[in-house]
Amino acid sequence: MMVFDGTAVEYHHIVGLQGKDKTIRQVQAKPSRHLLLGSPPLSRRGRVFELMKGEGDGTVPLLSATRRSGGSGCAPGSNITIFVSDIPGLETSKWSTATV
């Protein structure tokens, strides 16, 4: 049994991972111009938001779900089990277990 905080508690973190990169990991605002039709036509500056997607469970990126750092994220020395879904022809399957 692992002990890291003076108790006999063993920590386990269950993490989901989609088989495809569908989780929003970053949003970038990019400048754009919009043409407003009319007489005369007008141009207006604005922003377009671009989504970059990556590994995760659809709500939380994998990097965040498995992060171990001082006081936030997964407990040091804990077991992390990752379950993968959305694999064609397979139900949710156990993919990996890691202990750090």
C-alpha cells in the first residue's frame, strides 16, 4: 500500500480518453475583417475564434487530467488508469495504467 501523506490511503485516478482528438485544448482569437453589404459597402474589423483540439475526454484535456504538481492535479505516487472510448468496433477499453 502506498503512503504519502501519513495515512494508509491509496490514491487512484480514473481518466477518460476519446479515441479521436475532440477535446478543446486551446482557443485563439484571430483578427478578421467583415464586409457589410449595403450602399456603400462597409468593412468592419472583428475577431474569429479558432479551436485547437487534442487528446482528452471531451471536457478536460488529457494533460490536465493526468497532471501531477505541488498541490494540484493527481496526488504524487497515485495510480492513474486511462480508459479509451470511441474506437471503431470496440466498447470502452482499459488502455493504460501508470504510477508516478
